[in-house]
Amino acid sequence: MELVATRWKLIFLVGGVAGLAIFAFMPDYNTLQMSSDARDFTSTLGDDEGRALIANVCDMVFALSYGVLGVVAFNKLASGGLALLGSLVAVGAALADEIENVLVFLNIKSDSLTNGDVDLMGTFGLIKWVLIVASIVLLIVVAARARSRKE
């Protein structure tokens, strides 16, 4: 854990570059992830399968980086149960994002995409966003507590 914590700037840089690369390769990638059904997914994808696959790999790197950074931040700012809770929420968000990314990949490569396939992808996307928001709120609380202890 200490080695990862000392490398947080590199992890942040890699994640930031991956996040920007998502949109450089496919500006509509978020729209693709939030498709309402198979027709919407296919329409958004268009002829950009290769670019979408590269954006998908970049999103996998991005999710991994924010999950690791969340664990580092919670363990730097808190201890005990609060650090564990925050770490679990951050890892949960990243894990849901990675599952969503695998489903995006499978949907891109599918020859028989169904609305159920897109709904499953969207379900993990929703879980991801709920956990990201919870993680951010919890991180704000933890940071405020850490600051008040220093004053």
C-alpha cells in the first residue's frame, strides 16, 4: 500500500491521460454507455467500432486509476472503519465501472445485440454513478474531519 501511495501522482497522471483519451478516440463514448436500447447503442456506435474499443480500453485504465486513488485518499485521510468504508465504496464504484466496460466491449462485438444486453450495461453504469457520488460525499466528509483535527 505504501508503494502505491507514494506513486499517487503517476497514477493520477495515467488516469487523467486515459480519461482524456476516451473522448479523443470517441467523443460519444458516454452516450454509448448510456444508450437506452440496442437500436440507440448501434446508432451511437455507427462505424466507429475500432475507436470505441480503444476508448473502452482507456476507460478500463481510467476506472482502475480512480479506484486505486480512492483507496489511497481514504487511507491517507482516515483510519479504521471510516477508511475501510471509503475504500470499499471507491473500489465498488471502480468495479461496477469495469463490469460496465466489459459489457460495453461485449455489446460492441455482439452480432445479436438485445435490449437486455444494453439494459444490463446500463444497470452497472447506474451502480457506478451511485457509488461514485457516495464516494465523493464520503471523501468530502473525511477531508473535513481531517482538516478540523489539524486546526
